Amino acid sequence: MSSRPSTAAVPIPKARKPVGIALVDKPAGPSSFAIVAALRRRTGARTGHAGTLDPFATGLLILLSGAATRLAPCFVGLDKRYVTDVDLTATTSTGDPEGDVVERRPAPARSTVDSALEHLRGEIELPIPAASAVKVGGERAYKLARRGVDVEMPLRRSRVFALDVISYSGDATATSSVRLSLHVSSGTYVRSIAQALGGHCTALCRTAVGPFDVGEAVPVDDARLMPAGAALARLPEPALGRVEVGIRDAVLALEEQP
């Protein structure tokens, strides 16, 4: 009798150890879930994240290993910093380079760009990108977008603490692109800001999440686990309060076990 390879799904590791936090510098290309899976294969422990990045995006991913996954709420709501390049001459279906071009337009005057940026600082409310993971009518928006379903995306309120121009491309009468530095609240879609400027993101790098900086991060294959206690010690009190003291203490106690 011939043997067939098993078609059963490989179980996802659920080990509670090793416990810790990994600061990973994500390259462009792989999905955040591929990066999570890469660390999980190395540790053999359950592994989660504190906020994904789109495949085209780069920069800081915070991954949680083992029992530290129970601490995810402490990290998810932290403010974030980004650097992005925005093409001001075209909009795409996704707000990034992975989508189809929806409209092309002449490069705007620099004064027009500066005026638009002024309206995107402070409390803002913008449509969530159609290529996001937000559910619309019970289904992920990006799945609807892939099927060509046109839906009205809900608005999301967020806060832009800082939005600064690093550089312009073009001249004062025709600005083809702009590089921006952003400091925003959790849940802010940089692609929505690019779309509000009449363009789309061509590059996006997350440079910081709360007190954690991309300068501390390394490729996932080189990542080492930061002790959960050391990571928690860097968080503000409101972030710590998102997880009950008893749960935090249980995670730290498990981490200290040999």
C-alpha cells in the first residue's frame, strides 16, 4: 500500500515559555504574520504581536513570546512614530503602492500641500482604508476590496501629535512628493493621511512604538527576547493598567522560573 503525506494542519505551538518581548525590524515584503511565524518556529512558543505592518512597510514590530502574549493590551494602545513618502500625483485603491492607480493629477503647488497638512494635525477623522483588516458587514474590508466590492468605509477619529515635512520633491509650483515624519495615536492609518493629501504612500517605516525605537530592533532571525519585566518597566502607568496586576504578576513569575 502506498503512503500519502499527511494533510493534517501542523499545530501552532502554544508553549508558555520562553517568555519575553522581541523588537524586530521588519523588511519590506513579508507580512507581519510571516515575521510572527518565523519567531515562533525558533522559540517553539506561542507568539503574538502588538500591531501589524503592511507587507510594503518596514520598521518596528513588537512581538510577544510565550505567556507574554497575555500582556499584549499593554503594548497595543501605545502611540507610534512613522516616516513616510507620499506620491502627490496619484491615488491608489489601497492608499499604498500595492493597489491599482485610481486617479492621476498634476503635482500640486507647495502652498497647497502645506495648507492640507495644517488640517491634518491634532484631532482628525478620516475614512479607514479599504485595504484594512477592519470588518465591514462582518467581513474583512481587504477581502471585499480584493473582490472589487465597493463599500463605504467608516470614519476613525485619531490624534496627530506631530506632522512635519522632512523634504519635498519638485519645486514650489509643482510638488510631486513629500517625505513626512509623524507622531500619532494608536489606530491612526498613515495611508488615510496620504489619501487626504490627494496621494498615496510609496514607502512607510514605523520608527517607534511608545518608548521602543526601531534603533533597538534587529531582523527576526537575530532577535533576542527582552525580559517582560524590563519591557513593562518602560511603559507609562495607563498602559500597564490595561492588564490586571494579577495577570502581570503571573507572567513575571513564570518568566523567573528556570
